Amino acid sequence: MPPAVQLLAFAFALAMAYLSYVGFRRRHFGLGGFVFWEIIWAGLVVVSLAPGLFQPLARTFRVARLLDLVVVVGMLVLGAVTYQNYVTVQRLRRQVERLVRDLALAEVPEASKTGSASASSPSPTTGGPTSKSASGRCSPRAGRRMKFSSSTMRPPTAPRS
């Protein structure tokens, strides 16, 4: 009978392999991500069920126990996955900033883009430019440009009166 830690690792690997499959079927990640995670979980299954196969490898790296080798390799994989996650988040943050900027500029009327003083005037309620609609009413939101801070990604608060 294998030790309890081996059975726990085996059960964990099977559960994670199943969750990886479900994530792939729900299109949370592509085929490359699915294959990567299935290889990781299959490797954990093999190590947990047949640890004797890896004893020569543990001796080669002068590691006292196979579990020490598994922990070291796990930390290396965790570091690589964390780095990849960081790079992806930064790329997505730049894309969101670019998208918000483009959408905000698309909402600004053409007269406000050129800096024409006749099309906009200060609004007494917001202190910013306004634009007149076809009915002649002023819309303080139509000419106001939204500014997002790169660190918080929250719109600015309205000025207090």
C-alpha cells in the first residue's frame, strides 16, 4: 500500500487534470495550455505512483529524497508560470488602456478635438466644456474627456461645488 502522501498527490493530480479538461472544454484556455497542464498533472501521477523510477534522477542531482526533487522542480515551474502570468497581465493592461483611450476619444465631438472655442464653453456645474445638442440644451458629459490613471483604472471623481 502506498503512503498517504502518494495517494493524496495522485488524487490531487487526477482532480486537477479533470479541471484542466473542463477549462479547455469551456474555452478558458487553448490547446497549448491544455497540453501543458495535462503534462504537469500526468507527471505528478507518475511520480506519485512509481517514485522508484526517479530515484536515479534524484541521485544524479544529489538530492537526498525524491520529494525534495519534486518540490524544487515544482518551485521552478511555479516561478515560470508566475512570470508568464505577469507578462500576460501587463499586456492586457496596456490593451485595456489603449481601448479605453480610443473609446473616450471617439466620444469627443469633432469641434472639441480641434480646439474650437465657439463650439464649447465652460459649464457652471462641472467646470468643463459643454456641447449643445440639436435641441439647444447643454450636455456637460458630451464634451468631457474621461481620464484613467494607469495604476487605478478608475474614472476621476466629479469636481465638488
